Amino acid sequence: MRTPSATLLREIANRFAEARRDRSVWLSINGTGVMIYGDVGGAAYIRTDGSVFAEPWDDFPENQFRREDPGFVTSMIVVGAKKWPALLELLPDRPLGAADCTKCGGAGWVKVGTVDLVCGACDGLGWRSAA
């Protein structure tokens, strides 16, 4: 994950302040982040320093773990960027020699029936590092 720009940090701070002011459901359980993505298992949040983390919903005790591995975080940023495009700046630059992902054809997304899902092979980046 790349370091967020001052512009993105201000945008995050503004969204965070708005969510706190409104006592929004968009805040993380521990109150340290604002939601960038949510599904039936939990949600991903961004903190005011630009770091991303996940929290499972209480209704799913089997999911009571933190998902902080880089691939998972990358995929949550990719999904969150569909509604908040400024998050794209957090994604890593494509390195020289990286090949298009063969699973998604470089799109970063795969179609399962009528649903587009982030590609699990490249975490939504559309490329795989040569290393």
C-alpha cells in the first residue's frame, strides 16, 4: 500500500468527522475508522492515517479475526474504490516486468454468473508481479 496524499488524508478526515458527528453506522466498532466496504461477513475501514483494516460482524463468531494480510487489504481498497475512486492512489504501482493476471485477463475482476467479484489471484490489481 502506498502512502496517502495530503488531499486523500483530508478527505478521510472529513468523512471520519462527518460519521462521528452523525454517530454513523459507517464507523468501525472500535470507532477508529470509516467504512470503505462491507458485506455479510464484516467490513473494511480506513483510519485517518490512511491505514486499512477489517472487522467481522458480531453475528459471525467464526469470523472473529483480523484480516490484515496485504492481499486482502489490497482487494478491499479495490472494492472500496468503486464508490470512492480516490482510494486508488493507495494501490501499489505496477512494477516493470509485471504480467497481466491470467485469471482475470488484466481486468482485476472476474464474473461469476451475473456478479463481478474482485479477482482472488491478483487481489484486483489486474497484474501479477514477476517476483
